Amino acid sequence: MVTWNRKENRPRYLVTNLPRTEFSLEQVCDAYRLRWQVELLFKEWKSYANLHAFDTKNAAIAEGLIWASICAALLKRFLAHAAQRLFQGNYSAHP
């Protein structure tokens, strides 16, 4: 599928195995956008939540630390978006 990228003023090619008769170009573009947001979220969790630094063999403690890191990442993202809306600036949720 091909769509026009207005920001870069060039075509954007999307490869999918979804049947064209069942999925419109808009649906495929929306799915790619959403998928990219999920990928960015996972990257943020892996990169900035410091999950690799947990040093415990206790599963309950590890799970608690993971949930605490995810909550902290979500709070950071929420605050960055709130500041962006409030001050009408462009703020990143990443350090």
C-alpha cells in the first residue's frame, strides 16, 4: 500500500499481508501508527525504567519493581504531555 507523507513530501510504502478487500488504506495507516506508539512505549520502558538493574531472585519483589517502573514511566509521560498542553511547547517525555 502507498500513502503520501505530507511532512516529508514523498510517498510512504506500507507492507502488509492483510487483504485489501477487508482493510482500507486508512485502517492500515492507523494500525501502523498505533503499533509504532506501542514500540516507542516498550523502548521507553526498556531504556529508561532501568529494568535490567533489578537484582533480586524474589519473584514478588521483581514484579513489584517492574510495576513501579512502569507507573513511573507513565507518570513521566503524562506530566510531559500536560506541560506541553499547558505551556503550548514541545516537551519530550525522555530525558
